[in-house]
Amino acid sequence: MKIAIPLADGKLSMHFGHCQEFALVDVDENTQQVLATQTLQPPGHQPGVLPAWLHELGANVIIAGGMGMRAQQLFVQNDIKVVIGAPAQSSEQLVNDYLAGNLETGENICDH
């Protein structure tokens, strides 16, 4: 499993399209252990670019604070599970909580 997390200042960016970088976290699905983490600069923010880019990188889950409906649809079309409403925490904390089934999500802070 590869989890994508949009970051700003080292924590979850509350709107994925305005992030400074993405953490891509490789996880062994059987042991639920983090295998590797890399941080990448995203391409420019244009409709449809980020879902396709993350799909090419092998991501199959994205954890976000907020995301518009069209973006959610594009991620699903690219076989990437969308988790929205996550708190502004570090990628390590978010992944650990997600794997443990303890990731608390709230409302989608994006309205477009």
C-alpha cells in the first residue's frame, strides 16, 4: 500500500491542491509496518493533474483535510481511496492512526 499525504510546513495541508509537497509512505499491508517514506514536489495545481500523478507513483490511498467533489471523483477513477477530514498532523502520525484504525476524520473543509 502507498499512502499519499499533502503537506505544508511538515503537517497535513488542509487543502491538498495547495500543498507544498507530498509524503508518499510505503506500507507492508500484511505487517502494517512503514517500509519507506519519500517527500516529493507536486506538479502545478491544475484539475486532474494530481490524481494522475499520484496514480503513476503507485499511490492507492490519499489522506486529506479537504477536497472538492470533482477531485474526489478523479482520485477514485485513478483507483485511489480518498480519506478526507483528517487533522493537521505529521504524515507519520496520520499513517500510524490510519493503520491502527484510529484516524479521526471530521468534515471536508473544502466546498468546491
